[in-house]
Amino acid sequence: MRILVTGCAGFIGFHLTARLLQAGHDVLGVDNLSTGQQRSVADLRAHARFRFREHDITNPLPVEARFDQIYNLACPASPADFQTRRLEILATCSAGVKNMLELARRCDARLVHASTSEVYGDPQVHPQTEDYRGSVNPIGPRSCYDEGKRFAEALITAYRTQYGLETRLARVFNTYGPRMRPDDGRCLPNFINQALRGEPLTVYGDGKQTRSFCYVTDLVDGLVRLASCDVVEPVNLGNPSEIAINDLAHEVIRLTGSDSSVSHTPAPPDDPQVRCPDITRARRELDWKPLVERSEGLLRTIEWFKSNS
Ligand code: UDP
């Protein structure tokens, strides 16, 4: 197939693109490199069937080529970006998604969109099922991303129902693995780097808030399965193994063999207190579940940070 991947220089975008190339597809990768990594593009260029276009999807993509599938992953996604790139995120989730939908219409391509667990906000229902409508502060510090992604889901649904466009919606939960940006501000890159340097691990707040971490190859497998299934409703993709951030910090200390301590700094406003996917729909419709245990995934990620930071 001929496939377009936006955000190919990002963490998940790189792994997805590599997987599609391995499967024998031709891939055009697009990224504006605002948060994506040049090095990932350079590594993807080793594949003969990969082409790269530096481009911001908030502008229409000037290509004649036709695509069978479009994976839309372009968007800054770290909470640190939510403070510094608010307008960029809102534009990417609105004009950017609209441009990709128009391109999909023109090519008669199927659009697979990376939505997010952030559509559930600070959830009052736990674990989160796809039916849960969320608890989002529309003017809070995370609103550009949360509301942007919610708007994108509405826009994609409108194109599907109004034009009959083939669309798929993945709600991606916390994902980790090699090639996370070391300085993206997320807890795992921070904790691993701090542990490797022997510095205190900075836990925000009391550390009782929870997350559920999915290894990136599992997540990519879910995206690829979603692209070829019949489900048009959103599908949660994440690992339902939930852990408190405090416990995660201690797990990283143990797995790195570090003698770092844990320090606490004030919690950021609107930090979701719990997050865990209900993956019943993905299990049933995609026959998908995560396979990589957290300890195994963390060891692989730590090894990568050791050799690449
Ligand atoms: N966090 C932390 N220390 C850090 C970075 C993040 O304690 O150095 C916390 C953050 O407040 C949140 C959780 O870890 O409760 C996950 O944060 P992350 O930025 O990785 O992703 P999020 O799930 O918030 O998008």
C-alpha cells in the first residue's frame, strides 16, 4: 500500500513508520520537525521505500500522489508543550486535521487518527471506557491539547457521517519506549535520565496519581490492526496495568540500579489523578492486547537512554 504518516519524526510516528516499511509498504513521512527528531528521519531514510517531506500540516500538503491510508499522528503531545505551543497545538488539531481529511477525501484514503486519553481529562470514571465523555477544563493549562483532540474527533466524525469517509479513531494512552525525546518533560524520560545521573527523581505532587504505560511496539501493533478493522467508533489503545507515579519512580531506580532518591515538587494544575484504559473494545474488535511487561519495556527503554543520552 501507499501510506502517508504525519508526525513521522515523533516518537510513535517513527516506530509506526518503521513497522509499515518493514511490512513492505511505501511510506511518505511528513513532519515539520517542531518536536520531531531529525535523527529519526535520517534513520528512516535508510529504507528505499521511504520518502520524507518537511511540512506543517496546518497548510495543505502539495502532493499529486495518492494514498491508500493516512495515519495522522502530527501534534506536539507532551504536557510541557501544552504551555509553550498552545496555538500550534490548536491549529494542528483543527486546520491540520481538516487538511488531512480533505486529502483523504481526494485520494479516497482511509484516515487513522491518533486521538488521546486526554479526551477523558481528569476522569471521574475509572478505568475509562470509550463511552465515558470525560471531565475536561476548557480553559485550563491542558485545554489546548484536550479540547483540540476532542474537536478533532468531532471533525473526523462529521467527515465520516457527512461524506462517508473511511475514518478510524485511536485513543492513545501513555506510551513509552526507545526514542522518546529525552527532554520532552514526561515522567519516564525525566526519571530515567535522573536515575542514570544519580540525581533525585522529581515526583510532582504526592505521587499517588496513576498512569498506565504501554510499550511502543504494542501500541503500533494496535494502530495497524485498527487501520484494517471495521470499527468506526473510538478505540482505547493502552496498557491497563496501572501504577502510581511514586511507585514508578522507585521501579526506575531499581531497574537502573541507581542510588538516586525521590524528591517531591508541587503538582501541576489539572494533573489527571487517575488514568487507565478499559481495552475491552480493542480486545474484542482488534483481537489486540499489550504483550510487553512493564519491567521488560522499561529495561529496553533504559538501555536505549544509556546509549543515546
Ligand atoms: N510527572 C512527575 N515528574 C516528572 C514528570 C511528570 O511526577 O518529572 C508526573 C505528572 O505530574 C503526571 C505523571 O507524572 O502525574 C505523568 O506525566 P507525563 O508528563 O509523563 O504524562 P501525562 O500522563 O501527564 O500526559
